[in-house]
Amino acid sequence: MATERTDHKGEIVLSIPSQDKYIYLLDLVVSYASREMDFDEETAEQVNLAIIEAGTNAIRHGNKNDPEKTAQFRFQIAQDKLTVFVKDCGPGFNPEDVGDPLSPENFMKPSGRGIFLMKALMDEVEYRIDKGSGTEVRLVKYKDSGC
Amino acid sequence: MRVDAKSKDNGAVLHLSGKIIGDSVPQFKQTIEDRLDAGAEWLILDLAEVPLMDSSALGTIVATFLKLQDKNGRLALLNAQKSILDVLAITKLDSLFEVYNDMQVALRAVNPEI
């Protein structure tokens, strides 16, 4: 069951089953968070895609599209930045093992651009992997970062 | 995501609308595969109404480019929005794909016989 609740002013928590159709719900919540941040259109689009990439990774790669597992999102809306935590229940992985999609050997591959895009579109991307309880990625976009 | 496909000679123009994310991506992929299986030698993806596509949708376009290239076919992207163009630039895929803003120019590019 997908739930959305506001714990307190400036934070939104979302928990969704690991099915691709719920990415559209995530998209709505990201759009709402961007409006709350009063991001300009270009920044909102960057944040939109980056969080969708993170959410899709959590659902598909972390939770293997298991509808019994949830992907969890926490949006912290502050005066100067939006911080989003994305968590899955998967076994974890090493982000450093994901190849550079711009390298000649990877450029023509149909996959492998998600993390690269997250890092290009957000100001901060940090992974925390706990092999016992999954992967959490923290993404930050500063307001008026000029990126 | 909605698709309006129009066959033309030995190819097809796919007018797409909506975000290509989540469970729209398999639909997007299948739509293209159906056209390729039917013998399309060129494809134009009209992205005028696509504000966002995720990396797996991009990957589908890369795979489509390669499949068409294997049979000397062509792929063109038409009317991509700035948000899509920015992502193509970041991923350097703008160096791979043909991107047009005019349908007639795109048609002549993918099929000079038109």
C-alpha cells in the first residue's frame, strides 16, 4: 500500500511497493517537493529525473521488483536545500563497481546511466550501504546552486 | 505514456506523449520492437510531448539505434524538449543520435527516397 504523510512542516515521507507503476506516484511527490522549494523549471526537472533514477534503482535493482518489499523516500524541505533519502531492502552494492557510461566500452550499452545522471543532476549524492538492511542514498539539491 | 504510430513507406514515425518512466518503459520498448519486427528500416521518435524520460528509456533508444544500424537503417529524434536535450548532452548521446526540429528534414534524413 502506498502511503504519503507529512511528519512535520518541511518533511514528506513516502513508502511504495517495489513495482514500476508506483514510479508515477514518486514523480508526483517529487514535483510537489520541487514546488515547495520554489525551484525554477530547469532545477525542478533535474531533481525530478535524479530522484526517479534513484527510486527506479531502489525498486528494480535493490528490491528486485518484489511487491512485498517497499522503497522508502524521505524529502526534507529546508530553506536552502532539498534533501532526499531513498532506501531499499536489497543486499547492497558498491557504487564504484558501476562503470563510467561515457567510457568507450560502456557508451553503447543500454544500461548503466542512472547513477551517473543522479550525480550530474544533483549537488550531492552519497551512498550508505548496510548489507543487513539495504542501501540508502542521500541526494541534495541546493537552491540557486547555479548547476 | 501514449503512442501514436504512423507507418510510412519502409519506416514509422512514433508520436510519443507523457513521461517515459516506470512501467511506461517496457511499453515504449515493445512498441519499437514491434515496428522493427515488422521490418521498419527507419524510425522517427517525435518527442515534442515527452517532458522526461529515464535512463532505461534512453537505453532503449541506444539499443534501437544499434539494431537499425545493423541493417543500415536510421533513427532520428524529433522536437526533443530542452530537458531531454540536456540529458542527451550530459550522457554525450547527442553525439550519437540525429536530432531534428523539422519533420520533413527528419524524414529526408532517415529515408532519402522520400
